[in-house]
Amino acid sequence: MSFARHPDAVHVRAPGKINVYLGVGPRHDDGYHALATVFQAVSLYEDVYASASDDFSIAVVGDVDISGVPLDDRNLALRAAKLLAQTAGVTQGVHLDIRKGVPVAGGMGGGSADAAAALVACDALWGTELGPRGLHELAARLGADVPFALHGGTAVGTGRGDVLTPALARGRFDWVLVLSDTGLSTPEVYGRLDKLRMHGEALADDPTELLEVPVAVLQALRAGDATELAPVMMNDLEAAAVVGRPDLELTLADGVRMGALTGIVSGSGPTTAFLCGGPEAARAVQDELKATGREALHVHGPVPGAQIIG
């Protein structure tokens, strides 16, 4: 599928992400969980084209299944455009054309990347000039992963994941992603994690808000050494995702058996991410996984966040 793009449209590209490490604290009374995570932006992208319009509208095509993507105010990119207009006092609208390359409901932040790209595109289209800090503040209001999609690279996220600190990551990390035909609901995965942890006990009224990323994870990233990073990768949501999708456990085992250094569920899943020893090793793992009938992609990171193209 394709769509006609206005010649004056602003084109912004934003990356999907992998959670190299994801520690999840207990659920707070407000429903949120404290997080300590390391994001890495990878070379799988969302493309957003913003063109002038009298009202707000959106169209979506994709290299992935887009059947679950809403085209109303539930769409995070559309909400981002309206929030920016409201904040900056813009009276005109925008039409957003989105080409999705990141799996929908796949745990890789595709919707967040759309929102980040929409903020950057509309800021340029309308000349609102909010700057990085202003856009970050709006991104944080839209969702925990949106600020990272703005910045990209590699970063530590704390709080709800929206308090970002850049992390030094030398060199290139090669990943093989295995996509899934059906997504997983992030709220449902968090809810399942809560149930796994509760064992019939009540939630704490005031669980700690502060978690920390292990030093070993940051040291491995700083060294640019995939063999150091592999044994310290972790995702607290993985157990809950596997309960909902037992096939993921087999996929994780197969990827490692086929030569990956390690495998992990990306975010809330169901995308699985395999860290490999380099480009050649990743291509070999990709080929073997594809031979089993799985949809496997070779990507690398870190890459920049939302950027204007052309």
C-alpha cells in the first residue's frame, strides 16, 4: 500500500527500541510501576509525513500488520499533534501520513515513535520552535517511551521510564528480531506480572519509586562488548509475556541454539530480540530462524532518535 504525500510535507523518521534491561518495581496506587530500564534505539523505523490541513486527520500504511492501529484520538501520533497545537496556540490542523515499520503491539515502541515523529514534524510545519526541552515535556505527557523515541541512542530510563539519562554505548550492537503475527497488550502484561508477584497478597501502599540499572549493564555498553552485555540483560516483563504466549519460550531457546549470544522479550513483547556477536553472526542466526518459518529481521543499534529527513 502507498499514499499520496503532499510535496510540502515535513518528513520525520523515528526508531523503534529494545529494552536491553528492564527492571519493574511494584505497582503504585496510581496504577504506574517504577522502572529502571536501558533503551537502545535500533534501525527499524516509523516514517511520519505532516502536511498542512484545516483539521486533524491521519492515514496509515505499513510494512507490518496495521489492522490494530486506530485512526481516531486513540492514535498517539494524532494526540501528539493536538497536544502541540493546544500548547503552542496553533489554530490550524495537520494531516499525518504514517508508514509503519515497527511491529504493532510488539513491545518495540512503534506508537511512541509515531508520537515523537509527529511532535518533531508538526513543530517544524507550524514553526512553533518549542526546542528539545519543550518537545520532551510534551513527549513525557504522552507516554513513558515517547521521550526516548525523540532522543534515540542508548539511555537509562527511570521513574515511569520517561526520566532519561544518556548512556555511553561504544560501537555497534547487532540484533535479530523475531516478529509475531499477533501483538500483546502492554497493560495486560503488566497486570499479569502483578498477579504473578502478588500470590494473593495486597499491594504495598507505598512501594519504592527508585530502581537502579546494574553497573555491569552500563559497563558492558560502555565497552561496546556484546559478550559482556549478553549475560546481564534482563526483562522483568518476560515471565508475564511468556505466560500469555508460551511459544515465545521456544523461540528464545531456538535463537540461542542457533548461535545468538542471548535472547530476550522486547519490552512487553511479543517481539523477541537476540543479541549477536556481530553482523555476520546476526545474519546467520536470522537465516536459521527464517528457515523455521519465523519472520526474522537483522537490525543494529544505537541509532539517532526522531529526525527530519530531507
